[in-house]
Amino acid sequence: MDRFQQLTQAANKLTADEFARQHNHLYLYGSVPESSAMVGYGTFVTAPTMSEMPRGRSSRGRASTFVDVIEKSGRNDWMRRISVGRSSNNDIIFRHESVSKLHAYFFVRATRRKLKRVEELVLVDAGSSNGTLHNGRSVSRDPDQGKVMAFGDRIAFGEVESEFVDVMTLYQVLRRQ
């Protein structure tokens, strides 16, 4: 049973507060389109925009729904990066031909706002072949120009579409499944 199925079962058994206490993380919720090539080999090179990709489906047919926790797994050597890609040494793995071996990464940036220390989750493209989109716009390879994440943001790693959600939004989505 994959994480999506496990969390859906938990959402249907638990109250919102219980679910939030047990699964209090940041999540990517989305769809991986069906591949036309052998999974894990080659890179499909296009750079579709969010508007060109119908929600929940790819131009190639069916899509699989997924839920991934945005957290460090220890599989990559960068201690301060949460890596996203096709390779098995990434923290978040998407086995799709449009996703590069190391496609993008998240990191936490500390900043100050109104004399308060604030931590922001930032998304940076890692030089991917098919690009990373944040709300339909290209994500920079420069960490200083990375996109600061906000709940509800749409992200595309190649053709893999996702939404950045908190635990309560995920609970509501899973209950509707």
C-alpha cells in the first residue's frame, strides 16, 4: 500500500485533529502521468507550462495520484536540501521520464520580518532538462532567486503536477477521495 492509500485510510478513520497530530508535515499532493518510456531511463525533453497540462492528467493519458512528505530522508548528501528527482538517492522521488535525476530542491531560509525571525521554504531548480514551474512560472537555478512556498502553490517538476499543502488541507482532500 502506498502513502496515498495509507493517508486516505487514516483520514477516513480519524478526526481532523487526530489526523493533524499524527501526520503534522508539509506535503506535495498531485499526479504523475503515465510514462511512455521505461521508468527511470532517459529524459523526455519538453517544457510544458501549467496551462498546457490539464489538471490531473497528462497529454499521454492516465495519471497516478500521489502524496509526498516534504522532509529530509537522508538519502542525499546535501544536509540542508530536500532533493526532488527521478534518482533513488533523492528525498522525494518521481519515477517519470520528464523528471531529471536531480530535478529541484527545497531548503529552509531564515529571514527577518518586522524584527521577527521567520523560516521560509524555498524551491530551486537544480538544472533540470524540463524545468520546474511554480504557479506557472519558471523556477530559477539561483538559490537567491528561488520561489518562496505558500500553501496552495502549484508546482510542476517536468510533467509531474503537484500542490503544496498543509496537513489540514490534505485531510480535506483525502476525505473527498
